[in-house]
Amino acid sequence: MFIIFYYTYIEIGKHLYFSALGTNHRCFQGDSLWGQHCDCAEHDLPKDRAISRLQEELYRLQEKKQPPKSSLSTIFVITPTYARLVQKAELTRLSQTFLHVPQLHWILVEDSPRKTPLVSNFLMKSGLTYTHLNVPTAKERKLQEGDPSWLKPRGVEQRNEGLRWLREDRKTEPGDNGQQGVVYFADDDNTYSLQLFEEMRSTQRVSVWPVGLVGGMKFESPVVEGGKVVRFHTGWRPSRPFPMDMAGFAVSLRLVLANPDACFDGEAPMGFLESSLLKGLVTADELEPKADNCTKVLVWHTRTEKPKMKREEALQVQGLGSDPAVEV
Amino acid sequence: MFIIFYYTYIEIGKHLYFSALGTNHRCFQGDSLWGQHCDCAEHDLPKDRAISRLQEELYRLQEKKQPPKSSLSTIFVITPTYARLVQKAELTRLSQTFLHVPQLHWILVEDSPRKTPLVSNFLMKSGLTYTHLNVPTAKERKLQEGDPSWLKPRGVEQRNEGLRWLREDRKTEPGDNGQQGVVYFADDDNTYSLQLFEEMRSTQRVSVWPVGLVGGMKFESPVVEGGKVVRFHTGWRPSRPFPMDMAGFAVSLRLVLANPDACFDGEAPMGFLESSLLKGLVTADELEPKADNCTKVLVWHTRTEKPKMKREEALQVQGLGSDPAVEV
């Protein structure tokens, strides 16, 4: 729905822009920016020249702001998120990354029985094109306080909810345009270079690249020979069907739609979650290596420390805790 | 030097923009964007209307892109950084934040006897206005492997080197313009909202605001009554002269220049580092509260986990470690 508004906005923008041009002569190509003369004889009156110059500069700026729809695939980023002390901080820096990426649509899925005001307000002010969803993790699958983070995979239901929404939403967008796009699963604590998004934008089926600081390694990566992925550099069970981190691949929207049952299996053994989706979509020899044949690290599996609240708790006992009305 | 290029760019932009306006009547305020009529009787000819509309839209876009120099103080951000596994990741997301902030000059100071290729290359490609410095921490002041992070303050020499550079550089910028600016100390692992920078831009002497997730608290903050800072909400030694985190204040460049000896004291007791600078610059009752009278958290003291390298080390023993030629 949001994407419809977005397209509508671009369409309106385009319409208004060309309305403004009206029937005036356009001379963008030959007429260089400001101060130089255009060879064209049709508009040598001062006002015509002023119009032409202004149009040109406007065109240049508009071009930068709104790259033509047809040339850029939308990147749908599915991010599971859950309430915790660092949540707003993490979402803040992630949104700042995404704001630099043209034609990005953020699907943020809360692990919660309802949409929280913190996330709702945050998204509203973010300046991003987004869809806000929520689904709670089933109780038996939820990590308990004190569990090690690897015990149960986190974000499974939320990523699947993002896929469900995409499949539902794209039904209403017939034809080629509605199916063009790339799907990426971006956790809210990782670090993403801007180049990563331009690498994944051309994904045909499933594209892959190295991920830094993951799995007890400096990086894990597909190993590429002759342009093909031939094996994986990983510190653990390289025999898994797709021994890759969630941050290390993107899937074309077309492939997601063509395989309506492909999803993440929350019951998959540890380390097999990524494989549970990918094995329903692609074979290893079809993988498309990006990031200079998988020789560049463009994404890092960073983890943020859980802040200690010892002094806060001590002060709360005395009735002197931080004002709960202040959102952190 | 970089800042000169930047100013020149804005000057050229402004010149070109006003050249384009020429002698035409300007009617930005009353004439609403596209499609509605302007009340002004001076330009009811179609071409005049077209010019007015184009100018207005152009003005709007240019305003966004290039705020006029006079209205914006430069924010000089001094960031100490040191080589570690997550360094490039941290600098990457920090640079993405800064790229959104107009008129920001990043002074990045490496804790190193020489400038490293990683940081040099990173800055070169960052798209930011920057100054790259380096100074190694004296051996006796350096944290050793396994020391708790609070044992010795980190980044002292580096922040002082940033101040030294500013004082030296501003000498060559005579007059009011060279002294206008704001100095902020931004560590490379914190999280900064974009609004924070607009809050600090108007700093007259020293401005202050809350910091989230710091000192074992949900947030620490100056407490404001009647527009004045009257005390501090903190979990530890509120009697310190300035019980604030490094991320919680900014200083006007003028004040830094007027007090050439003010700097951070690496021998200050734990928790007194911020005070060691501020007590040479300002009194507590002169502090300027920002962020809605210190009721909004716009910066978070996030800390990134040190990645475990157990599998990497095991593989390296077998000669199967990650390719050291790949920069992480």
C-alpha cells in the first residue's frame, strides 16, 4: 500500500513537472548549465532563456532526487525487531543507512502482539518508505532471559510475515513492474555499507557476498572460481546446503513470488535457518556472486552490548529512577 | 583547507542561483507550489508564471540541498578511533550519519604512531569533509588486553590533538567567520540522531542534553528548571563539577579559541575527564540546555561487542584462516 503511495507521489511529481514545462521548448541536452549560450535559435528572448535555464537546473535536481522508476529495482528490506533498551538506537542508525539508498522499501516486523508506539512513531518520522507489521514469536520458540542467543533462532516468524505481506501486496500490482524487485533480510544490529545495496540491486535469482565478523571468523564467504560459487569459507559445517549468514544473500522478488511456499523453518537445526529458505529457491551453482567475486566485505555482523542497568535499578528502589516518560 | 573548498562550492552555488533569478520578480511566499494562483498582479503572463513556478520549486530544492552559509555554523566533530576488528564497521555507520548533516567537518584522530591505510582509504571514499590526524596514546596510559574499559580513559591524547589542530587551523581564518562553529566529541561507537546536530548548532558557549544508556542508567541528563541547569540526573557522584558523558555536550569554537589551554586531562580521576575540559571553559549555570529542556534522548551510548574469533584462530592453525588480503 505504501509503495502505491510512493509510486503515486513519483507519478504526481512527474506530472506536475511536465505540466510546469508546459509547451515550452526543451533544450536540456545541448544547453549547458548557467552562463553559457544555447545554440538553439528558438528561444533567444531573455524570458525564454530564463525558463530554459531554470528548467534545466530543476531537471538536474529532480533527476538526482527521483531516479527514473524503470531503471532501479525496489529493494524490499525485511527487518525483524523486538523491544529492548537499545532498540530505538539501533533503528535510528539503521534508518540513517537506508535513507541514503534510493528506491528502498523497509518492511519492519515487530516481535510483538501489537504495534508499539515507539516503533510506530519512529517510522512515521523516519522519512523512509515503509510497511509496519507485527507478529509475536510463539512462546515455545522464544528465547528466555539468560538463554544464549544461539539456542533458538530469532526473527523467524517476523521474516516469514514480511514474505507473506510481500506476496499478498504484489498480487495487486499486475505485470512486470509489480514483480521487479529484490528482497533482503537485514537484522537491526548489523552494519551495512551503501555499496552493498547497489550490488544486490541487480539480483536475478539469489545473489551472495561475504559477511564480516560472523561465526567466530573475520569473515565468512562464498568462494568463487570462474565466476561460480564452488564452496564456502566458513568455520563451521561447510557441508550445510547454504552455509551463509542471513546478511549474506538477497533474493529476487520474482523468485519469492514464483515459490509461494518458500519460507524460513523455525524448527530447522541451528545454522540451517538460511538453508531452509534457500533450498526452496535455488541450487548452489545458480548463486550470483557479488562484491567483486566475493572478495569485498560490505556488511558486518555487528552486535550491540546489552546495557547494564545496575545504577538505574538501585535508584529506582529509592524512587529516583530515570523518568519513564522520557523515551530512550 | 577542505572547509574552504566547501565554502567555495556554496558560494558558487549561491551565485549561480541568484544569477538565474536575474531581475525577475520573486514571489516565493504567497505563490504556492504548482497549480494554484498567485495573488500578485505583476506577473499574470504565462511565461512570467512559468518562471515564478520554476524558481519557486528550484528555490525549495536548493534550500534543502545547500542551506545558506551564513545561517549555518560548521560543526567540527572530533572522533578518536583505534584499530580493532569492528573499526571499519563502526566508522562506516558513523560516516553514514554524518553524511546527512550539512556543514559538518569530521576530525578523525587515530590512536596510532602513523595514519593507517584502512582509515586513510575509508576517509577518502567517505564523501565527507574531513581532517585526518594521528597520535599514539602514551604506553603507560594505554589499556592493556583484559583491562576493564573504565580503568583508564581512552581517547584523551586524540581529542586534545583535535583541539590543537582546530586552534592552529583557525589562526589562518581571520575574522568572524573563522571563529564561528561548534565543537563536538563523538566517539565512534555511539548512536547519534540527526536532530542532535541541529540542536547543538546554535551553541553560544556550552550546550548540554541527555545521553541514553550511559553510566548504568536508562539515561543521564542535566535537570532544567526555569530554563537553567540546576542539577544532574546521574547514578554516580552527582557532585562532580560536570557529571556528564562526553556525548552530552558541545562547545562553541569561539570558546575553544579564547581558552587556548583548555584540554582533557588524562590523569583526571575516573569520571572526571569531561569536567577537566569544561571547568576551564564554563560554569554550570552558564550551560545551555537543548533537546527540549533536556527532556529528549537524541544520542545513545551504544557499545559494540568485541567479536569472538575462536573458529578463525582454529582455522589459522591449520593454514585455513580468512584471507588477510581482504579488508574487514
